[in-house]
Amino acid sequence: MPEDAAVRRLLEDGFLDHGEAGLRTTRRWQAALARAALALQRAGAPWDLRLPIAAALADHAPALSDRELAELVEAMVPVQEAELQRLVGGAAPRQHPGETEPTP
């Protein structure tokens, strides 16, 4: 599932919508993410934005293959990071383990 197919699926599932500044998450997605994050926090899971995203998507569609789930997570992470940046006033997104700083 290429990235554009993953974004289409997230749009069709009602998790993403087109906003003035590009893709935005929906209330449906925000509720699913909150439920997943709360469950992970209660379980003592380490914080990584990809974990509640993956958990929310897996709860929504348990029949997804690992590859499909990974592609949906990859498509959702930058949208969710942008949403969080809007909430906290433009703070830089966290780097994921293994990523390097972009070169200027």
C-alpha cells in the first residue's frame, strides 16, 4: 500500500480530512487515539507517538497485515505531529530512534 493509498484509506475510514492547511485529523481519529494512548499509559508502555497510532489503527481494523499497519502508521505520523505542533505553538517534532537531523 503506497503512501497515497494509505492516506486514501485513512480518509475513507474517517480518520483524516482535508483542511485549509492540508490533511487534518478528525474527531473520530482523536477519540480513537486518546483511547489507545490511555490504554498504553495504563499499561506502562514507553512514550512513542507511533505506539498509540498503531494501537488505534489495529483496534479499528484488526485484520490489517503488519505491512498494511506499518504503512498506515507511516502515513498518519506526520499528520498527527503537525496537529500536535498546532496545539503547542509550533514546537519541533521529536526525532524517532535511528533518525538523523536533516542537513541544512
